[in-house]
Amino acid sequence: MAHTPRASPEAEGKCVDGNPPGLAEWLPMTSSELWTRENAERYDAEEAETSSVAVLGPTLDFLAELAGQGRALEFAVGTGRVGVPLRERGVPVAGVELSEHMAAVLRRKIDEDRLPVTIGDMATTVVPGEFALVYLVYNTISNLLTQDEQVECFRNAARHLGPGGRFVIELGVPPLRCLPPGQVAVPFDVSQQHVGFDTFDLVEQILVSHHFTRDGGDGRYRRDASRHRYAWPAELDLMARIAGLELERRVADWDGTPFTQDSTKHVSVWRKPV
């Protein structure tokens, strides 16, 4: 998976810049691993390709069209890779982020009054107001390591949506067809700068994403790993139904490519009934 790893959980439950938590009244979901300061500081440089206009443009088009004239809420807003340029397109954006270090990097890019961020987990944190769009990109729902927490994430999205609002998730399709009998690992990137592969626990539905990244010019590699709970599209549809949402659309990518049995990821849209 594309995400770099996170470290042990830290403090949660307050707004960036020391602002009061307001409506952030929740019982924290703590299974998600948390970005360290070091990971947060290097995140933008390592994700430069996915932040390019060519890659990010279709994502912003897709989300801006769904938001329309309404507000958007990004779960796991991170350093603002998507939220900041979406705000610059004129969409009012708020964010929820578990890592204070990631949110601090975002805050260097944009003021609190333009993109408010509440520190907390995406399964239970409540922020003020009603939204036309809640979105969760780049495999991040898999950071919630239990099915119950993922269900609560859907419920939390529904809680923030107004009638007719949409919840959008971008998530990889588990590549289990690539596993021959007895094999537990599948590579997803083999390049000069990075080698990445996932290992799978098929009983617990957990994958570990392993990363070996060239660090500096002396040939050394930095090793990282992160845990994720993978889920099938049909399982997410059931979570949506539990939360009172209905599947509206599923495509293979932000550009609207049709979703097929050979798709490696999906972008799914669920709608809150009017």
C-alpha cells in the first residue's frame, strides 16, 4: 500500500493551534498507528508525485463536483495534500487528523480560519456543522484495524452529512489473487528509490505494508512498516448500509474509469438519502 508507516499512539482530542475541542466529544479509536514528527516532515517530499497536477487534478475535479456549493470534510487530512488545493478551488474544507505532527505541517501551508483541523480519530471525532461531502482518500480507512472501527467511520461520516450528502472512499482492492498457495507477500513497487511489498494475514484480514526507501546518497535504505485492515468493496457497502448510506457510484479511479474485476483500486460514493 502507498502509505508510509506510523508509530505508537500519542495524545488526541484537541484542535490545532491550541483551540478548544468544541464538538470533538468522542471515545477515541486508538488502533490506528500514528505518524511521528520525522515521518510527517518528510511526507510531502516522498509524495511529490502523487501531489502533482497530473495525478491530483482528477481527484480535485471529482471531489469539487460532488461538494458543489456545500462544505467538505476530509477524514485524515494529513498535511493537506488534497484538502489544501481543494480549498484553493473555492470549496470550504475542514479536516480531522489523528497526528498533531501531520496537522502542524498542514498549518504551515494554510491558516486555521481557511481550513480548520480538529485533532482526533476519524471514527468518532465530531466537528461543527453539516457537510455536503465527507471524503477519505489514499487507502486511509485501512488504518482502522478492526471492522467495528471501520463501521464507526461510516457512521461518523453519515453523522456529518446533510440529506443528499456523499461519502467518498479511495481504497485498494486486496490483491489476493496474486498469492499462490503458500505465499504471503505481494510486491507493489520495485524501483531504484523504493521497494515495497505487502504481507497478508488472511485470518485476521490484516496486511503489513513494508517499505525499503533509499535514504541519502550512500546506498543505505530506510526500513519502515505499517499495519492495515483490508476490506472488500462489498464489505464497505454493508458498512454503508449499517450507517444508513446507499451506494451511488463506484469507479476504478478518479477519472471515472469503469470498475471491473481486474481493477486494483476503487473510488466509491455513498449517498445519504434525502
